[in-house]
Amino acid sequence: MEGSIVSSAEAIKKLPSLLTGLRHKGSDGTCYITDTRGVARAVLVDIDRYNAMMDALEDKDEVPDAKIASALIDAIIGREKH
């Protein structure tokens, strides 16, 4: 699991900086929020990355099943480079 990992209590205190950090260079645009036991329960993701994933999923009907994973990766990586 890449990206940053924070507890739910920490996320509440640091939400503005977490949101800013989603776009910092070198970040993969993901922040995992954990419960009190340290289990990931939610994800904050950069909006551009989210939109790329949604676009790729919407286009999946036009892509043969064997190429879906590749199309998702290409869409995500392509959007992040802009």
C-alpha cells in the first residue's frame, strides 16, 4: 500500500494539510485513513487521479477484458503526468 497512512483522529486534526499533500510532487495522491486498530477504512485520493480512474472504468466496455487493467494504469499515469 503506497501513499500516506494516518489514523482517523489524526485525519480530523490535519485534514487541510492532508488535502494539500495529495497534490505534492512525489505523492501518489493517496492517503489511507485507519480505524483505532490500524485497519485502513477510507481513502483520500487526488481529484485528478479519481477522475482518471472513473474515466477508465466508464470506458471499460470499449476495452477487451484482458486490457482493462492496462487501460486503468495508463489512464491514471497519463493524467498524473499533466
